[in-house]
Amino acid sequence: MPEQSNPANAFTPPTWWRFAVCRKADLRTFFPRHYDGPTALAAKQICTGCPVRTACLEEALRVERDTKSRRHGVFGGMLPEERHQEWRRRTRDRRKRARAVRGTP
């Protein structure tokens, strides 16, 4: 009898994944070898019209924050470097808000 996979270790996609436009696309498009080529641009174009783009981006940022590493691929319409810049911008904004609440410059 073949060995059964352990459901506890199986990947369970987030609920929003059911509505992702990329589910119907060739997923290789979202993992290009070069981010400055037409494949990466095509992936970003697909993301533009996706109803769950924000959820996808938030998930990617959360995973990258928790693992302290950048993920390969286009997520939420952003390349790895763009997501890193977004994370840095959000961190800066959070710090500014915290300083404003404390009344420090």
C-alpha cells in the first residue's frame, strides 16, 4: 500500500487563493528567471486585475517578515525588490506614527 501523505505537513492555500486570477495562468510566469524581462511584466499585468491582489501582497510581506528572507517570484503584483521597498516604507511609516504618538521627533 502506498504511503499516505501527512495532512498536517500538507500546504493549505489561504482562502483567498480560490479567487486569484493567477490560478488560471501558467504559474511559471510568476517565477521568471529574470525580473527585467517580458515574463515578469506579464505576471505584473495579470496581478493588476486580480481581486485578491492586496491579500496576496500582504501574505507575501508577512511570510518574508517572518522568515527574514525574500521570496522568489511575483506576489501581489510586486517583484521581490519592490516588496522589500514596500516593507521598508511601511516600517518607516509605523516608526513615524509611533514617534508622533509619543511626541518625539
